[in-house]
Amino acid sequence: MNIQVAKHAGFCFGVRRATKAAEDALERGEGAIYTLGRLIHNDGYVADLQRRGMGEISPGDLDDICRRAEGGERITVIIRAHGEVQENLSRLLTCAQKHKNLTVLDCTCPYVTKVREIAAAHSGENWLFILIGAADHPEVQGIMSCCRGEGRVFDSAAALSEWIASVEAVKYEKFQVSVAAQTTQKLSEWKKCLKIIKKVYTNALIFDTICNVTEERQTEAEQLADSSDAIIVIGSRGSSNTAKLYEICKKRCHETYLCENADSIGDLVIPRRCNTISITAGASTPFSVIQEVKQTMSEQMENFAELLEQTMKTLNPGDIVVGVVTSVSQNEITLDLGTKTTGVIVHDKLTDDPSAKLDEMFKIGDEVRAKVIKISDIEGIATLDKLKVDSEQNWHEIVAKYESGEVVEGKIVDCVKGGLIISINSVRVFIPASLSGVPKNAGPDALQALVGTMQKVKIIEIKEDRKRAFASIRAVLAEERRAREEAFWNQVEIGQIYEGPVKSLTSYGAFVDLGGVDGMVHTSELSWRRIRHPSEVVSQGEMIKVYVKGLDREKGRISLGYKTEDTDPWFIFNQKYSVGDTASVKIVSLMPFGAFAEVVPGADGLIHISQIADHKIETPAEVLKVGDIVDAKVIAIDDENRKISLSMRALIEDKKEAEEQGDAADLEESAVVYSTDNPQSYADVAEDAE
């Protein structure tokens, strides 16, 4: 076998610069030395730095660092090549200016710094800054912290395309668009994204910010994958550029393997037909590790012929073998194992799907890895199990997903005591009921209803000794909720109107769902009149329109308004009544000095005791009681103090006056009828008038 190492493998310029700064600081040994976040994605190298005295801090430790520096302690903080969120960096630099005993070594890669400068210069009002990269990557988070206005991150062309087709994207049609890429972004995916952007945003400013070292590394990896029988990618599973290298190679070379160091080489099972093996490595892999892997591979290859012969001679239960398919039937396949023994794998040891057709899954000449279950020397047959090998391989993938924190998808296959079972690539993973996303009070049927559905989960715990994994649906829902909240906070403004359901009621207000984020309408904002509980105005589940009154992003609080001028009782009263108008009012309370009456809901007027009757009364209760509906005349309106004066007496007097005017009119008419020309006497006229 021929083993070759890629020219552009290992530390890039930015990582080499950061690691040198760290090693030089350790060499000087002046005070406490920390890296803000993980220096590089290489556990072995970082562990070595920590053994030599270097610590690691997070943004949450910055207050403590500044306090210690203020107290006179000598401290060095190293900013890794990925860069840091601008707020944290500024905070450290400000502290360093005040306290000379605090040293900040900014080792942000120059390529990353360039993208940060682009984000700052080409963003702001009426700008939309688009970054192609992984939103949760430290480099991307640092870049986006430099964006001064609207910004969006997309990890793929598919995600970009989906967003452009969404309603949200419409609001940016007239914006100036600028586009850049994470420095380690896969070149092919970047080109796909550019194709989409150029069609939609014809005047977009496009900055090709993929590091040229990354481009060279990825291009070389493609070429090696095309020309090699097998390729080994060295690097941490948590490294972005390592993951992209593995993905690129896997698409072009079926026998692609990922390992972190020479210790993992022994776990690889490389088929014997592989004559040319290439090695490449991510930007966080030291050259010494690459050499160690190559040396280990070379030593293994020296003994390969001898090991191969031993494998040809003997087979034992538990062995992992690679055979070539020689025949395929409806129920089983047979394999040439390179020995006198023929391998046989029956249908249910090949696939979990009872309806699967083996002739569609396998062809003569295919290589199959399987585990030896039983050997019959008399018949010359070895019974094999492919699912066991797949399960072990898939288990390693589950472990990798756990380490990377990646979201995975699987099918819920069973509801058991305490939770659910999800199948992820044939590996059964347990989801505790508390992490299923189903409310506690939903009942057992709610869990059962998830059986048969596809769900996204995060692997939250691994028990290697028992090969058991635990997953959480709730963790994914929480991430999605955080993403919705982030999107909401990026566009919400004071005065915006939303329509949403009332989620819950408390003694002090109502919480309204604004689309994944809750806001609160205080009791005082629900009604113009004093209420004891929000349930007097709204009910849980009711759709209501609200507007944003106040925002506190730091505390995650949104204050909402519900009552408007149109619903103000005083506004409604003034629209309906003027001085002199008669209103049908309801007596709501009796006082010694008069009675209060509701003119319109929320607006009460006073009928003074002197205005209740046309004669003197001792108390309002002599004439009125609470709940009576009476007519009253509006005799005065005090807009400044929102007071209404009413009078029942005025209506009584108006009525008497009208009656008196009516009587006078009748007498006048009688006088005309009984004139001197009428033969009747005056006494008769008076009698008729009565």
C-alpha cells in the first residue's frame, strides 16, 4: 500500500499564529494565562496547553477577570483565531487600557478580521447583510456581532432559498444587500448560494471571503479523494473545516474515515483492496499528529500481509469480516470471505425492513462488512450478521452527533415506561418523558400519539459501557424557540401591532403569544375602567389585537397595550352626548350627597341630591335604588377632570313646562272657538275648558 499526505494538511496560518502566541505566553510565564473559549478544535493539543498551565474562560468570566485585573493581578487573555463577539472584545480592551497588568492578545485570523470589517462597513440602515456559514460557530457569531443592522446567516443554499421564498424576505426587497462567507465555508455550497443571490438581488455586493488556504485544502482533498482507494481525514469532530473536508471526501471516495489522532487508527477497518491511501487534516491539526498517524499506518501496513494471511486461515465467532457478494436470493446473500468458508447472511440480519428486496439492495461484486455469529466447518458455512456491524458503526455516528451537538432525526418506534424509543439509523435511543416536549399533565395518550412520527432530537447523554444513548426533543424545540425569539427581536419595534392568542392570565395581566414570543398586557392596559382580574376583559385562547408599548431585550420583556382611544369610555361618551342631551342611565351607587349613574360603560355621572326630584328629599334612597334605569339630562361636562353632571329634576321641570305650554295652547284654541260670535255664554266656555 502507498500512503501519501496532502500538501495543505494541518495548521493554517491563522491557527499557527494563535498557537504560537499561546506557547510564547506560556514560555514567558507572566501571571495567569487564559484563552477566551477553546483555542483550537483539537482536544489533545488543548489538553497539553492546560497541563502546562493555560486556562480557558468563557464570556461569563469576564467580570471576574476585570475585577482581578483591577485588584492588580497580572493576567493575559488570548483571543482565538475564530475571533470573539465584538461586545466581549471591546469590554476586554477597555479594561486593558485602564489596567496595564491586563494584556489582551488578539489572535483573530486576518481573514476573519477582513469579514468582520466587511460586516461593519456594509451594514446598517436599509442594508441586509447575508453570511453563508454555520450560525452557531464562534467565527460566525463574532462576525455577526459587527453587523450594524439587519443580518441573516444561512448554512446552505437550501436554507437560503427557503428564506428567500418566505414572507419575511419581502420586507428586504428594496434594501441594499451585501454577501460574505465564513472563511471555512465549503466552496461548492458557496457557489450554489451565489447563484441564488445573483438571481434575486441583482445589485448585491458580493465578497468572496473563503480563506484561500481553505480553498486549496478543499480542492486538494477532492483531487486526492478521486485518485485514492481510501482517504483518512484527521481532526476534531467539532471542527467546522474538518467536517467539511470529511463531507467533500466522502462524496468522492466511499472509503473515507475520520479520526482525531493516531490512537484511533486501530479502530479503522480498511478493505484489503485499498492500495492507495491518502491523509489530509483540518486546520486545527498539528503537523506532529499528522506524522504520527502516517507512522502508525505505515507500521500497520508492514504487518498487513501477515495479518491478511492469518485472516484467510481462521474465522472465529465475533470477528468482523469483509466479503464479496457472490449470489443474491430473496431470503439471503452469500459472500466470498477469502477462506474455504462461505459467508451467509439471512434477510433479517441484513435489514430491519421486512419488505426490503435484497436484489435491490445488493449486487454481485459488492463488498459487505459483517460479524461472524456461528461457523460450521462440516458445511463450510459461516453465519454472519450485517446489522450488528451497522449498529456498531451507527453507534459511533450517534456518539459523534453527541460530541458535535448536531440535531438528528429519527422515527419514534415505541412508547415505554418513562418515555419513548426513537430509532436513529437502526440504533434505539431512549427519550425520557420529561424531554419529549409533551406537557406533564397531557396524559399517557399524548406520548403514545408520537409513535410512528419522525422527530428531531439532540443526543444529550451517552453511556459507552452499555451502549445506551439518551435524547431530547425538548432541546430541539428550545433551540427552535430561541431562533424564533432571535428573529422576533431583530424586527420588533415600538408601536407594531400583533394579533395572537391569550396564552395565560395572572392577577396582574394577560400574556399574549406574538408568534413564538410572549408579551404581557398589564391589567391597567386591558380596560379604561378599573378591573379586578384580566378575565373580566379577555379569556384564555381568545385572539386579540395588541400593540408594542415597551421593549427590554436584555430581560426578554415585552410590554403590550390593548386599550385604544376608540375604546376610551370618555371618548365614546363625548361622541354620543353633549350638554342638554337626555341619557338613559343606570344607578350604580348611592351617596349622601347624590347618586352615581353609568352613562356609558366606564363613564359615570353624578346626579346631585338637589337634581334627583323637584322637591326636597333627605336621601337619594327615597327616590332611587342601585340598578334602577332612569332618564337624566346632561347639564355639565368637565373634560379636563372627566366629570359629568346629570339631572333628573331638569327633565321633570322640562316636562312640566311643556305641559303648561300645552295647556296654554289649549286655552288659546278654546278662546277662538268660543268667541263673541258664538252664542254660548262665557260660563259655558269656562266649563268646557275645564
